[in-house]
Amino acid sequence: MANLVLVYGMRLLPADEISGVEAAPIALKNGNEAQVTMHVLEGSRESIESQLRTSIDAFFDFYPEI
């Protein structure tokens, strides 16, 4: 299997300051563009950490071949 790249970004902001989140573009070497779906996790530090761990586990469940 070819090497893989996990693309992600994180930033903590006050919950009441977010008005919207859009997909982020990725430029591919072949000239095409892909999108990264952005996810929002809200709560206490412990809650966000727990949700993030669950999301990471679920993400890899989508790709059992890796």
C-alpha cells in the first residue's frame, strides 16, 4: 500500500464566536482539487478530547483496508 497523508487542522475558539465552518480545499499534484470536511467539537476540554478520540477511531473504521 502507498504511503498515506492525514490532513487536519485544529484551533480552539470561544464557542459563541463561531458563525460558520466551511470545507477546506486541498490542491492535488494532478491539478485537481479535493475538499476536507471540517468538524466542530464543543464542550469542556475533557469532552472535546473524548469526542476527538472517538472521531479518530471512527475515521479509521471507514477505511478497514488500511
